[in-house]
Amino acid sequence: MAKIQTLTLSHITYAYPDSPAPVFSDVSATFPPGWTGVVGDNGCGKSTLARIACGLIAPDAGSVTPRLTFAFCAQDAGLEPDMLYDFACDYSPDATRLRRMLNIDDDMPWRFGELSGGEQKKIQVAVALWRNPELLVIDEPTNHVDAACREQIRIALASYKGIGLLVSHDRMLLDALVTRCLCFEAGRAVMRPGTYSQAHAQAELERESIAHARAVAKSEEKRLHAEYVKRAEEASRSAAKRSARHLDPKDHDAKGRIQLAVYTGKDGVAGKLATRMEARVDRAHAATDSLRVEKRYEGDLWMDAAPNPRKTLLHLEPGIIPCGPDRMLELPDLYLGNVDHLGIRGPNGAGKTTLLHHIMTLLAQRESAGVGVRTLFMPQEIDEAEARSILDSVRLMPQAERGKLLSIVAQLDSSPERILAGDTVSSGELRKLMLARGILDAPELIVMDEPTNHLDIHSVEALERALAAFPGALVLVSHDDAFLTACCTRFLELSPGPTHTECRLL
């Protein structure tokens, strides 16, 4: 690697094709050597800014200096990295060290397409680090990985000495690696020093300070408006007193007093005071408007949902099913009740997704037999064609139905206007659209495979609240143990052995 430089982004503006407004405007940031976290809500432009930093896309305005050698590790774990086979053939000390650090067997790069998402992600990270670029961008590296794999990735990324941009919603990884955070919030990007937790705490202090200042400004605006109304009324009464229309034409004394008030200027005092007070009210209103507090939603998503009337939705009989070319999954004797929230946990490759597909097959068979359950299924990954289909279906919805769907999206902390503005949406926003569309059908059972993948931190919290409150049945696979524990009341542990994976109900 050449001598490390500082990367500077100056006044960057970018709008997606066919979007009426830029995703971000006039963003400036400086990135020194070391890891910088890039954090913010889904769809705010984090990945787009990272691509601009690499030179993969050009901004509509602004500059990036200097141009550095780079490696970009995208969100999609299934994308085969550039120079994969060069890495597979390299047994230099650096390549060997990375294989050992990330527990990558020699044959794994050659069968990349057969690997689990977590194993693919480790290889993506290994190849990016092996290239040793001046700028390394890692976009959501822990979406598909278990706890052991997450730790391996953390250790490997900590060894990098160049300029690193970590786009992530993984609070633990951010806290372990970054020394500063570029925070996208309320239409702006703010660089804050420290780990994610420190930057988040500072942002919350700023938010509370703004909320307090807004409350004070609102109170002052209300007080000034009341004073203005009072003075305007006084000016109106004064004007009425100055009128000579209703005086007796022979009452020369009263006419004289009115003329004297006009001549000395006393008649206009109340009006001038009211005018000045109106200007103060306008300034107070402008001050209130300038203090914006980012809105968060915590509404009830499940007002129309109810459990299936049957107490038992599914019986999973004991048996063995294939799980990959050389592994078998031992199924337990399991009954799924109509209000059960079942969490499934286990390491990468244990067979969690295989188990979900088996459950979906059994549900389809029951539906064919006339005992179906309204089910919302959210897979781990959504391909580009399906993503376009989902977005098109939302645009073609009747206005009232689309309004309900976008209201649900808003409660999951995304901007409905931003989602419908362009031809594409972020992976996190796509998941919210799928969930919202399913909620409109009043599901009785929800089956989800790693639903927190691609979701920002606030959205994970919103989804956690929503799933925990869901009145029907839930089957949930997740590597996020805190999320799983908050949403579920029963747990199925998958423990892989040499040839078989055992399922134990806890």
C-alpha cells in the first residue's frame, strides 16, 4: 500500500435517476486512516455515498479527492468478489493469514456459490483485505453471520491500516472498530467523534436539547401572540375612539380632543405597539420552525390482526430431512400453536433456512387440504426482479390501500415519499414494504428468515416492538439473540454435529 492519504468529500449532491429530489445535498466529510462508521436510517444514502467515495458512481455536484485504490465489499453476500480465484491460488503469508483468521478452507473459494451466506461474506471480506487497498468500504458485513463468524470478521477488519468506511447497523461491530461516525439524520450528514454508542449518545443529547429549545420557543411564540392580540384589540378600540363620525356636529370639544391626539401622535401609539408585536411574533414563529425534531413512530400495527381460530396450526413430526450434500437435519416432535412465538437459533450452515422451507411446504400441503393459515413469509434474500415487482405492485394499489400501506411503512421509521420517489429502494426499505403489504392481509402466522438483515437500528427496534406485539403465531430465524429473545417465547436450538444437526426445543 502506498503512503496513506486523507480522503475528502466536498459538497457532494446526488439524486437517483427519475427522483424529484436528491438523496443527499451538499455533504462534506473528511476520512483519515482508521475506521469511520457510516450510519443512518434505511434509504438515507449511506451505500450511495460509499460508492461515490470509491468512484463507482459520480456525484451530481461536488468532488472527491484524491482518487485512491479501493475495494468495495457490497451488501449482497452472494456476489462473487473480484479476483476471487487469484486469492484462491495465492498461498503467500498474507493470504494464508487471512484464511486462518477467517476460518476459510482451501476449497471454499472454488465452491463459492454453494456456501452459506455467512461463509460467502467471510470470503468477500478476505479477498477485499488481501487486495490491501488505500480505501476499503465494507457494506453490512454481518447481515448473514452467526456470533462466531461476526467475531472472525471483526478481528480481520481490525488488522486493516488504511482508510476504512464501515456501513453497518451492527452496534457491537461499530463500537469495536470505529473511532468516528458519519451520521445521516434529518436530511444532513454530521461527523461525530467516538464509537457508535458515543456518537449516538451525543446525537440524543443534541436531539433532547433541540426538543427543549423548541418547547421554549413555542411557549414564547404563544405568549407573544397573546400579547399581540391584546395590543391589536387596544389599537382597534383607540381607532374607534378617534372616529368623529358618531359625534354631535355641535360637540366642538370632543372634536378638538380627537384632533389634538392626532396632532401629538398619541392616537397611533397602540397601533404602533401592535405592529411591533406582530413582527416579534413572526420572528418567534420562524425560530420555532427552525428547530426540527426528528420524528419516530411507535404506533400499533396489528389493529386488524387476530389469531387463527384453530389452537394448533402445524404439527412437525419427528424425522430426518436432507440439509445440504452431506448433512441431515433431525426434526423434533413439535406443535405450533396459534399464538406461539417460536425463535430458531443456530450457527451458519446448521439448517435453519432448510427447516423454514420444510415448514412452508407443510403449510402449503395443509392449505391444499382446505385447512390453510393466512401466512406472511419473508425470505432471507429478495432478488432484483422480485424487488421491482413489489415496488410496482405498491404503485398500482388503489389510493386508499396504498395510503394504509405507506402509513405502516412510516411506523417502521421510513419515509413513504422517499420510497416512492425513484425506481429502486434500499434492501431495508424493501423489507418494510413486504412486511407492510403482508400486514394489510391480516396474517395469522408470520414466518421470517433473518428479518433484521439490511435494517437500520431504529427500524430493528420498531420491528422488534411490532413482532413482540403480534397477536398471532410467529416463526422467526435470527442471529440477533437480543432481537430473538424480545420477540419470541419458545426457542428451537439447532446444534450441528459431524453429519447430523439436532433440533432441541428449549
